[in-house]
Amino acid sequence: MSKDEYEADCDLEEWALSIAVHTTHRKIQEQRTLNSQQLVQFVSKEQMTAGLEKHMRLHILIQSAISPDTFLRNKEIERYAPVISILTKGGELELERHLIAALEVVCKDTSPKRLPVMLLKLYEDDVLCEEAIVNWWMAGEENSDENDKFTLRCIAHETKASFRAEAEPLN
């Protein structure tokens, strides 16, 4: 696959993701009484319809349901913790790393200080394990390619570094 073909494929994936996020966000706003299982089913349907990999379910949910500006005030992490737990299969490390990558996306345009607060909140709610947080932080410190398999292309290297700098006290 050429570089142009790869970039076109990535752009198509980002477009499909944005549609799935928009549709899921609208569903959440219209039907506030969705239970965890119904929301998991809806997110899964959107992921399959968009032709995205399974771990992208976390990106769809996080980008459509959690805002770095309102997550504390609206208790969004507490509200969606059961759904996130189902999507991470109750603590599968690789899926938890994808969860952190999804949080990076929602925090990329705001202050990097919000990401560590989200990580801590998810940890306190038993949705995110310490090993996933340390693994994420260490991969960034080592400037590892391991981290790039989780982080989306839209996150600049400098942004990743600022997230880790803010999260250092958590480590």
C-alpha cells in the first residue's frame, strides 16, 4: 500500500468514525434513558456499520458521551462507567490502552490537565487499572512505537508529551 493509499484509507476511517460519533451522540441526547446494554448494542452497531475495528467502539462512546469541559459537573464518567467496563471487557489491558487513546482525542483541543483527572476518575471507579496507566505513561517516556499503535493520527507528538507531563504525578 502506497503512502497516498494509506493516508486516503486513514481519512476514510476518520470520516466513518466521525459519523458514528455524531449518530451516537444524537442517540444519547434523544434517549437519555438508554441502559448500559442498550448503549453497548447501539455503539457496536455503529462501529460495524462504519466498518471500524472493534476497539473503535471505545472511541465512539468516549467521543460522543464524555466532554472534557463537563465530565465532572455532569458526572459523565460515573454515568458511562458501566458501559466502558463492558467495552473494555472488564479490564482487558489492550482495550484499556485504547480507552486512554480515546480520552486523548477528546482532550486534545483543551487543556492537557483534564486527561489525568479523567484517568484518575476512571481508576477510582474501577474501570481503568493502574497497569494500563503506567503502561501508557512508560510508552510515552520511551517514545515507543508501542504507543503509536493505540494513539490516533490526529494526536500530535507534542500533545502526547504534554498529556504525559501532566499525568506524571499519577505515576
